[in-house]
Amino acid sequence: MLSAGLFGFTCAGLRCAIGSVWPMVVVHGLDDFFQIRFPGAAPDWWEACVYVFHAEYGVWLLRRYGSGGGPLGVSGAGEDSDECPEQAAAVG
């Protein structure tokens, strides 16, 4: 549960940074593929490193891009209001 939650947190941060959900769909699919293709548990130290990475990277992404500055530092002008309604309300 911790692994899935932190992976989702990182994907949410990347969604804010990129502005689209589709790259995260590909990343999630690749993650599922490699987990099924290579069954077995990784060493505990590796799992702990992955958890720390997901937590720190997700926090960094949300601090950098989650402030409403738009995806990848782009201003909110011209964005699709259906894709990111909270930013469209702030712009309009």
C-alpha cells in the first residue's frame, strides 16, 4: 500500500509539472509490466530507497509546479479549461 501510494503521489506531481496525464499512463503501464515480468521481491534496502525517492521527488515537483504557475513554467494563457479547471478559474 505504501509503494502504491508513493508512486501515485509522484505521478500526481508529474501531472502538475507536465500538464497531461498520458505520459503517466505510459509510466504506470511500464511499471506494471516490469513487476509482472520479473516477479519476486526486491531487497528491503532497495524498496526503502524507492520509497524515499518517490516521496522526495513528489514533494519537489509539487513545490515547484503545484503553485498554479502552469505546467513546466508555462503561463495559464490558452490552456484547456477541461484539463485543469482550478488553473482556468485562477486565470479567468
